[in-house]
Amino acid sequence: MINTSIQLFEHQNKKLSATQMTEQYLNEIIRGADTVCQAASAMPVQQDYARIEPGKVLCRKEDHMYFWLSMIFAIGFALIHYCSKYMSFLKETPRSKFLSISAGIAVAYVFVHLLPELNSFQEQLQTELEDSFWSFTEHHIYIIALIGLVLFYVLERMVKVSKRTDKLSDPNKAGSGVFWLHIASFFVYNSIIGYLLVREEYESPLGMLFYFLALGVHFITNDRSLRRDHQQIYDKYGRLLLTGAILLGWFIGIFTELNEIAVSLLNAFIAGGIVLNVLKEELPEERESSIGSFLLGAAGYTALLLLI
């Protein structure tokens, strides 16, 4: 009887010991998991929510928000181009005050937002190319911006020369060859802007909204210029191609990511194009542009940029 009691006591002790060991083991697992979670929470989290990682599931609420915002704004850009033929209320001469305000906004976007950003990109690029063949060039980013400006200047001159050619039946309309070259350039231009809508770095949703506002009004100005130069052929083909270019660029941006240097070069090219396209519309004397409206657009948009 005594032996049986002793055996039962020892058996209970063994069970208790096994239970304690199990609890201890589980507690160690829990403490280990807590340590991992604390370490993960202490790690710096990249706040670049505007970048949508290709091929990855969007798990954060911020990622979903930027994705849907970019899609809405891409559709907005596309609608601006598609509806361009119906914006007859925007007069060329005397120039509509809205177009002058739009030009001021676009210029402010370039000089207050884009150029300072390009300066930081230039510093990164200089470091990247320090030991390469291109290290002798000091201002790579600004050279790309200059190339963008020169390219669109050459296109404008080609359009003007084409209009003066006696062979054309309509002196106010550029030739079809020039039209397709012109549209091809703006197709690339729009595709880049659509891509940057997804891959540009935004500090907040307001940053993306201001990007949309600045380039949206810029597109309105571009559409008026292209319709003036190419008339019916632009309404038939041009506006549809530019509509598709925005959506194509956005779609590519969702699934493809370039490195920061490539994105900075695209931004520089766009900056040069914006400056030329704005100035060519505002400077000609016959347009009777409104300096007050231009200043209002530039000053107002600058104030908004400084507030965010």
C-alpha cells in the first residue's frame, strides 16, 4: 500500500514536472516572439508609401490609398485629353485668363518643386558616377532638362516651318508627317507623366493632388496648342493617343519600378518640356496674355507648395 502511494506520488510529480516544462517552453516561445516583434517595430519604416512595389500584395492601408488615388488621377488626366475638343470656351486671342493661370501654376511647379528635387538627385547621381566615364560632367540632371527643352523647341520650329510651306493647302495646319512626330513626342511625354504619377515620391496625399493639379492644367494648355496646330487630325487621332499614353504610363508604373536615378532623369526631362511648352504659349505678343493671371497662378500655387 505504501509502495503504491509512493509510486502514485512520484507519478504525479513527473506529470507536474512535465507540465511545468511545457509551460516553460511555451513561455520561452512567447518571449522570443515578443522580442522579434519589438525588434521589428524598432526598425526604421520607409515612409515612401507612394511607391507601389511591383509584384507584391498591397497590405498597408496607405498603399491602397495611394494606389486608388493614382488611378483616379490617371483617369482624370485621360479625361482632360479626351474632352479637349469640347473646351472651345478657352480663347486663344485674347488669351483666356484660365490658360494664363494654368501657365503660372506649371512654372511654379517646375521652379519651386521640381528643380529643388532635381538638385538632390544631382548630388546622388554625382556620387553614383564618381568613378565612371561620365564623371567629368558636373550637371548631368540639368543637361537632361536642357535636352527636354531643346527637343520641344525643335518640334515647335518644325511645326512653324511646316505651316509656312506653300505646298500645304491650309497654311494654318501643319503637315501630317510633322503631326505624327509631334504626337509621338507628346505620347512619350505623357507616358512619363503617367509613370511618375505612380513612382514619384510624395510626402502626403496632398503632394499627389498638387502634382495632378499642376500637370492637369498644363495638359489643358498643351491640348489647346496641339488643336491649334493640327486641327481635325488632332481631334481624330491625337487626343485619343495622348489619352492612352497617360493610362499606359500609369499601367507600366504599377508593374515596373525604375531606380531613383532613372526616375530623376525622367523628372528632369519633363521639367525642361514644361518650361518650353509654357513659355511658348505665354510669350508671343499676339496672344495678349494676362500677366496678372499668370502671376496669380504662380504665386497661388507657390503658396500651396510651401504650406505642405
